[in-house]
Amino acid sequence: ARPKIAISACLLGERVRFNAGHKESRLCSREFAKHFDFVPLCPEMAIGLGTPRQPIRLVGDPASPRAVGTRDARLDVGAPLAAYGERMAGELDDIDGFIFMQKSPSCGLERVKVYQANGHPAEGTGRGLFAAAFCAHRPELPVEEEGRLHDPVLCENFVTRVFVHAEWRQS
Ligand code: SF4
């Protein structure tokens, strides 16, 4: 069977972003789709935020940020995003990789901005709260950000790890 990859749904052209838009990646929707089956998911939609919606961002301690609304910080969704990440990590036991949308406070894997009280982002390495919870529970799973897959070396490395995982899972 073809390897199966979970993917941030906006990368497949689903209109699930805060502004009801998408971030279709032709690399994924056209090239990767020839070789892999996809399981698209949008954590922000899954926890009940609709479209269009108030955007969220990470704030506070970069080591354990919160995810709050950019216009109204009373919208505080870190806990449900993390819970959904943990739940999906358990449920998606038949996937061979995950392609995440970069820079997202939910889906980003690295260098997501974490805003400080002065209104500026901290230097460093925030991780989206869905992605953080998911990856913490699936450390063996090949994961990558879509943006990095445009680098041929990183792309080949990810694809190789996905096929190795698929072979192991199906053996
Ligand atoms: Fe949904 Fe993640 Fe895409 Fe944001 S980055 S729209 S949370 S799938």
C-alpha cells in the first residue's frame, strides 16, 4: 500500500485558514499526491474555530507559550490545541509522516513567533501547540514543514524516511 501522510489541510487547498483562504502547496497537492495518500487535518477547525475567525498567536514564555486571539486574548486555545494533538497522535496509528504548515501557532514546527508583552516576538524557537503535542507523543514519526521540502536534500531525506517507516509499519 502507498505510504500515508498526515498534512495541514490548508496545504491541500482546503479553505480552513482564519481568513477562509488556503495555502495550497503544489508540491504536495500535485507531486506528493502521486506517491502518497493524505490525511488532511486542521487543528483550529477541529477544536471548533470556524472560518473566518480571529487569528491566534503564541504569547508568553517561549518554552511554554499560550495561544491566544490577536484581537482578544480572552480567546485562549492552547489547551484544546494540545489536547487535539495528543488525541490525533494516538488515533493516527497508520500514518508514515506528517507535513506541517510553517509559521503557524498551531501547526508550525520551528521558529514560530512568540509575542512578548512589548508587542514584539522573542528570538528563538516557538513551536505550534498542536504540532508540539503531536510530535511529543510520536517521536519516531518522520515530520517536516512544507517550506523545507522545497530544498531537494531535505525533501529526499523526508521521503526516504517516510518510505522506510511505511515498510516497517506494513511488515
Ligand atoms: Fe489549520 Fe494548521 Fe493550516 Fe492553520 S496552519 S489553517 S491550523 S491546518
